[in-house]
Amino acid sequence: MFNIRVLILLLVLLLGILFVYLHHEWRPTSFIPQTNTHRDRLSAEVTVNQIFHLVAPDHLKYKQPSIVHGRTDVVTLAPWLAPVIWEGTFNPVLLDSIYQSKNITVAATVFAVGKYIRFLKKFLETAERFFFVGFRVNIYVFTDRPKEVPRVQMSAGRKVVVHSVPSSDRWQEISARRMELIQNLIEEVQNSTDYIFCLDVDSEFHGRWGSESLGGLVAVIHPGYYRDDRGRFPYERRPASRAYVADGEGDFYYCGGAFGGLLQEVHLLAKTCHLNFKADAEEGIEAAWQEESHLNRYMWINKPSKILSPEYLWQDFKPRNPEIHIIRFSGVVKNYADIRPNV
Ligand code: UD2
């Protein structure tokens, strides 16, 4: 009698385990929830499914892809096989439908300290028109003038969140301090955000910037140096600095004004750059281009998994080169003497 009870109990237990196992592990991929669970993303436990499993809607009609016809005027792969994103290399409709089913949230950070607040309105208005349209977007504005943040109408699922920061009488400090604040923000929003992009405020969007830019660690090629020999890149050249890049080293020159990726990747980048900047400062060194120099050093060792072409950060004063078929985001012309707290 006793043995039969134990046997039945064991059978029920086994059936239970089998049910849980089948239910969780063997569900067809189309039933796997595409949304994020509220897990600690900084612990690098983002599921493989969340990042790599790309599900396209059935019956979606789009232009046939080709592996023999495409852009030939530009390089679309880095030597470590990270894609370089140019107009004409991706299908925006296909990509949007893949990423929309993942139900992702994208954050953007922008700093508007002191007189730079004047650039914020255009930045926000154009972000609303071009930046991840149709996705859930939170734009985090860091400013010492919260009362002057313009009211910009955002569509459903998109919002501006204002964070107060102290002002500074040195622009170099404002620019460099961003890494620490980005690191703190990521720790704050890690359970509700998937990707983050960190952008300069003195810039405007002119064209689509969307799901094609999503990746682990995402860097943007600086528009000023991409045709140059690396010997001319303005890396930090003093070995005493933690941002040092030796002669004959370095892949590309990346922008400090735009970078991003998955939350935990950007967290590691921001934390590392902040710590290295601080350690340099304690020894009386400030890298040539502040956090941009540290970012370039970081990306030399930690290769970006996706590279955005200079379409993603042009400069208004530069005439458009023939390989630039679209300008998506561009720095406005500014009078440094007029807007910076120091020269
Ligand atoms: C380059 C980089 C910038 C940064 C800097 C070196 C690009 C396009 N720009 O730009 O990202 O790496 O070199 O430090 O790659 N800011 C304020 N208030 C200030 C000063 C700066 O809010 O008084 C913020 C603001 O968001 C601005 C950013 O810091 O967009 C960078 O400062 P910048 O635009 O003056 O630096 P710039 O043009 O030398």
C-alpha cells in the first residue's frame, strides 16, 4: 500500500517536472516571449533569444536581397566582421518588423549644460521625427537649467525625462563627466530599458536613425577623419595617459558625440572610461579629447560589434562626400566662444 502511494507520488512528480521542462524549453520559437523579463541586465544575463533570435513576420513582402549586388563604393565589414552601416545596406521595413516584435525600449542621453540648452529644442523635435520612430523611446536630458527644458510634443510610448546636474565653469569637465552620469543612469533604468545611445545636444536629426543601429557595442565613425591615415587620428598620444594609443595602432577614429548599444555593454564602456579619466586626473593628465580619447582607447581593445558610418554623425559645416547618400544626424555650426563657459 505504502509502496503504491510512493510510486504514484513519484509519478506525479515526474510528470510535473516533464511538463515544466517541455513548457519552458521546447516551446516553438514563435511562442517565446519577445519582451524582456525584469532581470538584472547588467549581470550579462540577457537571453540569447533577446539579442540574436531574429523573427520576421510571415508573409512580409520586401525586395529580394542579393549577395552579388550592393554598395561597392564603401567598406561594409570591419576586419573583425562587424557590419558597417551605410544607406543601401539594410532594409528598414524588415528590420523594424523584426525589432518591433521584441517590444524593446531604447534610451537616449543628451547633456544640455549652461548655454547648450539652446540646442535642446531642435534636438528633441528632430528626434521625435527621426529617432526610432514607432518604438518606445525615453530621452534623458541632463541639465543645470531644468526650467528651460522646452516642451516638445512626443507621441505615445515616447517621453523626455529631465535630470538635474550641477553646472561647471569648464566645458572639458562637462563633456567628460558624462561617462559617470551615463553609468549611473544605466544602473537606474536597467530593468526597463534594452538599448541606449549617448548623443551630443548640439546636433539635429535629418534622416532615419532606427533599428539598423542596434547592436552590442555600437560606435560611430567620426566624419572628420575617416579618409585619413591612422597616424593623423587625434588619439591621445602621451603614454602616461590611460587613453594612450600608440603610433601605428587603432582601427578607426570614433565620435565621442554618438555611441551606444546594449545596456550592459555601454555600462562597461562608461564605467571604464570614467575610472580611467579619474585616474588620469589624479595624476594631473587630461586626455587630448577628454572622454572621446578614452572611448577610442576602449574601442581599440573592445571592438564594437556594429559600426555606424559617418551618416550617423556628420557636421553641418562639411560638404557632403559622394559616399554619404543620406545625413541622418549632424552637428550644427556653433560659435565656441559664445556658448562655452571657458575657452
Ligand atoms: C567633440 C565631440 C564631443 C566630445 C568633445 C570632447 C563629436 C561630434 N563631438 O565635440 O562628443 O567628445 O569633442 O570633449 O564627436 N556640453 C554642454 N555644455 C557645455 C559643453 C558641453 O552641455 O558647456 C555637452 C553637450 O551635450 C555637447 C557635449 O557636451 O554636445 C560635447 O561638447 P562640445 O559639443 O562642445 O564638444 P566638441 O564640439 O568639441
